[in-house]
Amino acid sequence: MIFGITLKRFAKLLQQGDAAKTSKRTERLLIKKSNKVFKSRSLSEMRFSDFVDLERHFTDLNYTEFCRIFVQKRFWQTVYIHNMWAILEDYSKQKEQLFENYPYIFDPPQYGEPGKETVGSELRKDFVAEFGNWVILTDVICKGRLVDYKVVEGWKVSEFLFWANYLSGQKIIENVK
């Protein structure tokens, strides 16, 4: 008896793209929702390197690896694609709660003329797009506290965000004239 589409099968369907041939049954299973709740890891308590991997798997729609890191399941349990709605909802709620506590990182104060594009703001956007915000924040911590990158990867997410928020806020405040 098949209970749903496994994450591995879903990944194969994604790889096939428009060429994927699905039956009516498969289509029905793709839109199925489930209220089954899996126990998940706390984002603030996980290692920073796991969190960065989690973010990458989330944006790449690699749900198999995402669940391997985020979901705490028993060896006999299987996560199906219809379970992902509840898992992703839990993930987004935890992430939102976590980000609300660190305003200098995720909602920094705006200075100068709002909405005005400068060469510097364009360069910063391009830099973040190329390297990612997490790499930049890691660099801020390593320069500010004279810590090695590998040590920072082992920190808890809450510890990483505290120091990144503090050092980013300090930099913002020092630059106010």
C-alpha cells in the first residue's frame, strides 16, 4: 500500500520538469495535505553550519536533505511530500520568531534618503547576491571577535545571531554622524 509520494520520488519529478509524466493518482497525491506532525529541531539550538545547510536545501527545494537535518523522525517513519506543508510551516514560524529578536541584522535602521540607489548600495546588493548574507555575517563575527571560521560554524544559531546582531549594530551606530 502506498501512502503518498516520497521525497525521493518528488525530487525525481522535479528533475524531470515539464517532461514528468504523472497519472491522475500522482496528481491527486501531490495536492494532498496531512496534519501529521513530526518533531522538529529547534533552529536556535542547532549548529550554525546545519542552519546554513538547511537554508540552502530549502531554497534548492531539496526536501530529502532538508528533512534529514530538520525533522526528528524514527527509523520506521517516512516523510511524504504531503507532510511537507506542516514541516515547512513549523520551519517558517521558528525562523520568523528567531529573526524578530535580531533587528540590526534583519531590519537595520535606514539612514540617508530612503529608496535612493547609490553606487555603494548597488555594489552591496551584488556582493550579498554573490556570497550570501550568512558568509558576510560570519566575516563580521570573525573580524570583530578574532575567531576562526571553523569555530563559528560550530556555534549554536542563537549564539551566532547574537554576536552578528551586536557587531552589526555597533558598526551602524559608529557610522551615525
